[in-house]
Amino acid sequence: MTVRTGASAAISVIGEPGIGKTRLLREAVSRAEILGFRVLGARGTELEHEIPFGVVIDALDQPVGALRPDEVRDLDADALAELARLLPALARWASPLATPLQIERHRCHRALRIALRQLTSRQPVLLVLDDVHWADHASVEFIAYLLRHRVPRLALLLAHRARQLPDAYASVLAPAVYDGTLTPLELGPLTVAEAAELLPEYPLTCTELAELHAECGGNPFYLLELARARLRSGASAPPGMLTPDESGVPPAIAAALEQEVRALTPPARLLLQAAAVTGGVFDMELALAVSDLTEDESRGAVDELVRSGIVQETRAPGRLGFRHPIVRLAIYQRAGYGWRRRAHRRAAAALARRGAALPVRAHHIEYCAEVGDEQAIELLTEAGVSAAPRAPAAAARWFRAALRLLPDAAAAQRRLSLSMALADALSVTGHLGECSAVLREALALLPAGELTDRVAVMARIALTEQRLGNAAEGRRLLTAALSLTTPGSLEAAGLRLELAKNHLMMRDWQEAAAVTKAVQRSAGVRGDRRLYLVATAASAYMSSMHLGQSLVDGLTYLDEAASALDGLTDTEVAPALLDGLTDVAYTEVALERWENAVTHSERGIRLCRDTGHGRHLVELQHLQALGLMMQGRLESGLSAAATAVETALLLDNSPIVALTEATRCWLLMLLGRTTDALASGALAMRVNARMPSAMNAWHAPLVYGCALVEAGRHRQGRQELVRVAGGELHDAMFPTTMPHFYRFLVDAELALGLVEAAERTTRHVEEIVAAMPAMHMRRGDARYCRARVQSVREETRAAAASAEQAVLAYDAARTPVDAARSRVLFGHVLADLDDFASARREFDSALAAAELCGAGRVVERARAGLRRIGERHSDRSGGAVTRLGGLTERQSEIVNRVVLGRTNRQISQELYVSEKTVEAHLTRLYTKFGISSRAELAALAASERIRPHT
């Protein structure tokens, strides 16, 4: 009932073959229709499970295609382009995809979800997907997306066999069950009494019923099939005959069906076999074409099949279906290998005449083509290329099939091209072991003299092995590839820089830095500006991980690299310099250049999409999320983090999933969505446990620990933080990262009364920050920790000085949420000193900034501070109004964003106005208050803010 009023639900029905899953789904459909639900449905089939999005198309093509033109136009352009490419009913709306990158196929999932929302806006929808264990990989990815992104007024009902669920599918459904987003319902066997209710039409004595029940183990399908057989022959099944053989059909069921099939006329038997070739639910006209019956022979055969009960009418006009998937499989196996091959060939020809989609034709071609069949090779290759952007698992299958059909004499270049396409598809679906094997086969195809190509393939194998956690093998391959390059070339430099990052994986920091600097020196001597940019960016990246002079050098390198990068056109940057761009963006996050980090990340994301080179995409999406978060643009950051998570999930890369999911937890925590944050953090921890020694394995426990502390679970949060701070992950963590997270450790220790422990943590933070020149946010972290300890020790005046320094440092770093958090602390210390006017100013300023950023936890604390001093504040949606009287609402919105360090472009984006409008308002404000810069306006507003009128 709650689904009808806006909630969502997801249930999976689980059981062995024949246990009654489909019958239960039919009952659910009947009840849903009575309740006013629109029912959409489809099922996976054993013999067609490679057709991409087959289940999704069956379920959604007709209802989405029936949308009115104005409703279709209401879909955003990206979603419509994705849907038109996928759903035949929307083909007339086709336009180029926004990005063809395989690792962004979640855009297709998003588009399908938008279409479902369009349907649920009319009436609640029940989406029934049967036999999910046979669904294609692309459809299962969409099911996973739906479980993560629920649709209001949608009930999702799945059914699958428990022991036949592929590992990839189980890994999708298990987390949803764990998180409570998917409710499992496991069906058991019928009792003897229930079996009697099932078989009222069969004259069985109590003894016969008990024997039949024992034979069938209470399985309803087996009960019905063997009851029919008993009625015909009077014989029972021998022991063990209900265990499926290699074909998947229990011998007793095959024998029972054989009796039914033999009772048919020869034309009806051929038509039945043709139907089994065409599908579990099939088009009768296509089945007739495949059967190769004459017109005279086909007369009466259709009606005979329906009368037999082996096939049944469906809701779809002109389509019939087998009474059970096991029945279809038994008929298919009965037809014989040679007859099936010829039937698949006839099916492919009939579908070609109809202009059927490539995937449907490729399915039949794969089953009938012979080695050397050029038309089949071309069609399978074309199908693979077509499927690759949004269904790479299907593409991989068809590339494999095309490779199998190549004759031994086929040109090596042709085999190489197909092998590389197969490797691409395997890589983005997480099949890294097979990807590495395919790449090694491709390497063997390359002539010894093709050095450039051999180096590129060897580097790809190395990176694949590193993703598998085989850093030593990665180093061996990179070293071997480097030996084939020209010393000092861009190609050689790229490999040496990859070796430096390999050293990082092996936690050999000094060697990584030494290699990077050597490449940088070489590039400077050669005067190669592109090589120098890549090397300098890598040097900045390496330097940002260390303290002292290394950080100073890192700032210098970063300025050089960023300046050089900004001077290059997009064509010059992509794809050759995307490594350098990513290193620049990473270093900008590490060294507190938030605005530049966002700008460069966004440029990199765009270039990845424009050029089709997606290797760094998820890293750039993650860096974009971090930069936005630090700027206080929390909702935008959350959106970027969610996109990064979706990309990482499709890569099936556990360390990256854990990293991005943890950052999503961080943003949810700052937004005050505590329950969601803890769920996200727990998920990140579970994924992190799969590869606990990965390079960034410390990130998830640190963030989750902070979220626990923020939620008031101080002891558990401290355990997570201490596990990193004092455990084996400590050496892997970059020291520049520590201060920001250790603030939460201090908060937890003080909440638990561990003042001396908090003092030790604070001193450790201060020691680290002392070796971090020009890092304002980290200085703010240290002063915040010191102020917290001083406040608990009742060193109130010292605490006030430390808290004020924390505020100033965070303001200088342009991290408004941290500044607001410190203002709350400063306000409490001022209240302890009875300076209520100053305390009110700090609480009020914190509230204004936190509301503008959407930082829910800080908003709550600022309001609590105001209540402490007897002030009451109403909710505000636009931030505080400055003491600068006479401002319009728009001017107040602009001033508040200037205080938070927003650029004119960012202000224009947030307020949906042009940059010229923002500039005009600022010019008038400068004139009004006799100032000449944004800095003066921000200082005036921040220092003299008062409460708004209520």
C-alpha cells in the first residue's frame, strides 16, 4: 500500500526450478492490477541470455514507446538519446550519445530510471522480472542500479533460482539484501496436503499421492508433469530420475514430455522444435519460418500445439510461450545438434529479412556459423562494436565468437584488432584475469619490429595486473616495455612515471620521488614542453605526499604544471597528457587549491568523454567531488561522488568503489544525513575488506570513523580512527591527509573523557602541521584540536585564541564548512567568557554559512549555540543578511557567496543568473560601501554580520 502513496519496494522470490516462483508472480500480478498498479514484466531465458538489455527491452519498450510526444520531449536530452538507442519504439528520436565511454554506461541506467519515473507519475507500477538468473549482464546492471536508486511508486519483483545465480549477479543482489533494500522470499516444497490441492484433477489414492510426493520432493512442477505421465502410462519415475542431467533437464521430465511430443503430428513436432529455437515466448510467424514447413503442413499445427498444453497463449497478441522453461529446454535438446544449427540459420535469415536488431540476429548467427564464414564474422564484430558502449559483457561474447570463426590463415592484424576490442570490453566489466590473458595473446601476434604497438600492449597488461593487485608483475612488464623505447621520448617518460606509481603501490616512496624527478630533469634538458608538463605534474603529485621542503617544492611544481596545462589547447592535452592533467588535479586537492582542482577535473572529465579515453575518468570524478566538498558546495559534491561511485561499480574495481563510496559517506555526513552516511560508510568498509592492502585502503576506515563520531558513536568511531592511526595502514597513509581526520579523533577522545589521549593526538597533529608550510586548512585543523583540548581543560582564554586562529585559517583556506564548525566552537568559548555579543556573532555567522552550504550538522550546532545564549533563530534558506543595510535579496545572496569564496562564475551557476549580472551587482556594492575589491567586501560582511530580521 505504501508504494501507491510514493514509497518503493523490492522483493526477490528464490527457489529451485519448478518450485512455483512464476506461479507466485502471477498471483502478485493479479493482486497488483486489482490495486490499480500498472504491471510491466519480462523474463530471462536460458538460450538468449547474451542479448544486451533483452529483459529490459521486453519490459519497457512498449510502455515507454506509448508515451505521448510531449511526454517524450519532457525527458532530458541525454536520457532521450540513451533511450532512443536502446528501445526500438523510440528509435525515431535517436541522436548522438553524450558520451560513448563504456565505463559511463550508468547514464543508460539513469535514462531508464527517468523513463520509469515518467510511467510511475501516472500510476504505481509493478515491474516483474522472472528468471533473473538467465537475464543478460546489461539488464542485471540496470537491476542493480534500480536497487541503489529507488523509483517512487515502483514495486520491483524478481524471481531467480538460488543455486544457479551467477556470481556476478549474486554480488549485485547480496548487498541489497544486506542493506534491507531487497527483501528475499525463499519458497519451499509443498506438503502432501498441499500437493493434493494442486492435483484435484488426477485420480490418485492417498498411497499414490504420498509416493508421488516423495518422488518429486514436493516440487509443484514435477508433481504436475509426473501426474500427467502416470495418467497416461501408469508408471512412476525410477529413483534419481528427477536430478537434472548435463542438459539441465531431469530424465523423468524428459521422458514424460517425450510421451506428449510423440502424440503430436510430425508437422506439429517440427513447429514445436522451431518455437524452442526462437524463444521461450515466441512469435508464431517467426517459428513457422524457422520450421521450414510448407503452407499445407503448417495448417492446423499451431492449434494442435496450443491444444497439447505444451505451449500456451500469452497476453501479447501473436505470441505464445512454453508452459515452463524446463519444457522449452527439453524440446530444444530433443531437436538434435544438426537440426538446431540449420534452424538457427533459418532464424537469422528470417530476422534479417524483417530488419531485426543486430543483437537478435547475432544470437542465432553465433549458434550456426562455421569457421571462415565472413558474413558471420562481420555481423558478430558489428554487433560487438554496437553493444560495447552500454553492454560490454555482450560485446565481449560476440568478439570472442568472431575470433573463434577466424580461419587460421586470417591476417594477424584482424585478429589483433578483435583481441584488443575484446580486452577493452573485459576490462570495463572487471574481468581482469581474462583481459590480461587476451592482451598477452595479442602481444604474441605483434611482430618483433612493431615496437610502439608492443610497448602499448605491454603497458596495458602491466596496468591490468596492477589492478589485480600484482604490483611486482606490473613492474616487470613496465621495465620490459621501457627497454623497447627511445630514451628521453614522451613514450619512455610515460612508462617511467608509471613505474614511479608502481613504486608507490609497493610503498617505496623515496624511489617513486627519485624516478619522477629524474624524468623531470631529463625533460627540462631536452626542452620538450609536453614531456616537461607530464613530469612536473607527477613531481608535484609525489611531493604532495611528503612534509617539509617536499611540500614547498610541490607547490612550485604545481604552479609550473598548472600554468603549462592552461596554456595548451584541448587537442594538445587529450589524450596524451591526461595523465598529467589528473596529477595536477590530484595535487590541487592535496595542496588546497580547491577551485583550480574543480576546474581541471571538469576539463579532464570532458576530455575523457570527447576522446573516448576513460582510464582516468573515475579519478577525475572523485577529485571533482572532493574539490566541491571543500568549497562547501555539498550537494554538487554529493552528485559528483555518486557519479564516481556508479562509474567505479561498473568497473568492478573494489579499491575505487571503496574510495568513492567513502567520499560519498563524507558528504552525506556533512549534509547531516546521518543514517545515509553510516549506511554508505558501512558499505565502503565491506568493499574495502576485499583488498585491505590497496593503495588508498586507509580512506574508508578514516571517513567511516569520522561519520561514527559525528553520529555520537564515539567509542566505535575512535576504534576505526585509531586502527588507521596506529595500525598497519598508518604507513600507507599520506601524512598530509592526517590532520583533517584527526580532528574527529580528538572530538571522540574528549567525548570519552580521554583528555590525555586527545592531548597526544593534538601534539601529533601540531607536529605534522609544523612541517606543512602554507597549508591553511591543516593549520586550522591543528588550532581546532588545540582549542578543543584547552576548552575541556578550562583554559578558556587560550582556547578562545586557538579557536579564533582556526576560524581565520579555515577562512584563508576557503573551506566554509570547516570555518563554520570552528565558529561554533569559538562561540561556545566566548560564551564561557561571558562575551555573549561576540558569541552571538560567531554562532550567527556559522549558521549563515552552514545554511548556505547545506551543512546540516553544523546548522544544528549553531542553533544549539544560539539557544544556549538565549537567542532564537528561524530557518533560513538563503543564508544570513549582512549588517550592510538596504540590500536587496539578490544582493544579500551574492554577498553571502562572496564571503564563502565563490567566484563570479560559481555564483552565477548557483543563482541561475549571468556572470555579467553578478559583476553589475558587485560594482554597485563596491560603490555603495566605498570599497574596491571582493576581498574587502568579504571582510566587511564576515566581520560585521548580524542576525536577519524575522
